[in-house]
Amino acid sequence: MDKMESTRDQLIQLLAENGDAYISGQALSDSIGISRNAIWKQMKELEKDGYQIEAKPRVGYRITEFPDKLSSNTLKWGLDTAWLGKTILHHPTVDSTQAIGHQAAREGGPHGTIIVADEQTGGRGRMNRSWHSAKGKGMWLSIILRPKILPNHAAQLTLLTATVLADVLDKYDSVKPFIKWPNDILINEKKAAGILTEMQAEQDQIQYILIGIGLNVNQTRDDLHEDIQSKATSLRIESGNELSIKNLIQELLIAFEASFDKYMEQGFLPIKKKWESYGFKIGEEIAIKTFKDYWRAPFHGISEDGALCTETEEGKPISLYSAEIEWFNDTNRE
């Protein structure tokens, strides 16, 4: 980051922290270490970028509106969280936010750090499947967590994240989300979002967990590749409206913090119940394929460690941690 960008970021941060109150040019000058004339010039540059700034002689400056584009500062403006998103790393283009997140976590990135990108060129999901992450069309972000939980409970945070995302999407008209085990969000039986959780841990201690979220927001049908049009969708396609990605990210972060804090206080049971309220095809028959067998059985829900609860061919209860599930009659849609 060059000196001008650093000065501008400091200026925006000071104005944002001051909220609706004015801050004098002299106070800004003293804090940043540049002249009052340089402060005025920076304000004019911010206005060119879309910031709405109100200036009153002998009173000072305040930001009345941030541009809708993504940046660490626009995301922090109005973000009412206690610990999540206090550090936000924004990049116009990355290979994947997960790759940046791992690097940031290894370098000491604090609990609650957010990595956000306008575009991913190498986005990926579970089993290293590619995820199309077009510029300005979706929510592409990762969250660094350092929870004091045992490593074998990490999968619970994947399920928690799915419920948070479902809750946020459920507020939008014409959008009824379902969670396809373990972590895909479906709308009208088409995939709108995916979650990828990765962990660095020792035997009994988590160093960090990295949760990646990809959500299709403003794609039209033509924006989706032909090979996925029958099985993928976006909020714009389903709601008929173009949505603010910035606002969606802020809604997600506020809801995630509240859900995570509740989880740390009350455990997994409330998350399990909520997950099952959104669970795709719970109570219905699904086809299950393992290394040795293939059978059909009812989907009963999830266990406390995130396993899929179903039955053997003989009707005996069983929990599956890895299996190929055929959710649709058309197996090409899996």
C-alpha cells in the first residue's frame, strides 16, 4: 500500500469511527500528520470515489454515505458487530479467498478476520470442485476463527454457517432456502451457495478454522455457464431484484456473530434444530452409495457431529460421515 492509499484509509477510518458526528480538520490533521490543506484535497478525492462528505466551516467533516462498492472501509461503515469483521482484507481479484485466508491466519490474523474479494479466479468448493466466482456478481469471502473448541467439533461450525446463510436469505421475497447436506444452499432445488471449511489443528487444539462462503447474488441466467444452468441459481434470478452485495455481507456478518456467540454459550443443539428446519429432503427417501453398497432409505436429520442420519437396508439406524447421496432422480444434478 502506498503512502497516499494509507493516508486515505486512515482518513476514512477516522471519519467512520466518528459516526454521525463532525470531526475538525485540525483533529484529522493532527491524527494523520498531514496539513489541513492536504486533508481538504483528500476529501475531494474521496468524493470522486463516491463518498458523500458534508463539510461545515469551523465545525469539520463527516461522511454521510459510503459508495456501495466493496472495500474494507465501506464494509465497516454501519457494521454493528463486537468482534467479527474488525479486520477486513479486501481484494479486487484473488485466486481464492481461502488461499489468502490461510496465509493471513498463519501470519497471525486475529479471530474474526474477514477476507473479501470482488472476483475469484480459482474459487473452489468441497472435493476441490471449481466454483465460478464472477466479478461483482456474488459474495466471495472467508472468515478466520480461532475458537476454543475441540478439533472434532469443527464440523459443527460448517453447519452453523449454513443456518446463518439460510436465515439471511429467508428474509428476501420469493426466496425459500434449503440446506442440502452438509453445506449447500438450495433455492428451488438449485444451488445458490456453498460453504468450505478448512482447519489447521493439533491433536487437541485448533490453531484456526477458515470458513469460505460463495453466494451467487446478481447473476442473470445468461451469466451462468450452460453446463450449470439447470442446477445453479442466484438471488437475482429467484427474487427478480438486483441486490447490494455490501449489505448482504454486513447482514451475514451480524447474524454470524450472534449465532457463533450463542453456540459458544449453549452448544450445538440449537444449531442442530435450526439446520434440520432447513434440511433438504428430511423425512424423504434418498439414494445412498458407499464404496460397497447402494440402497435407498429415509433421511432423518443430522447428528451432533454433523453426520447424516439414515438407515441401513435392513432398517437399522446409521450415521454417515462420507457417502455419495443422490438427492435428485437426475443424477447429473448431484
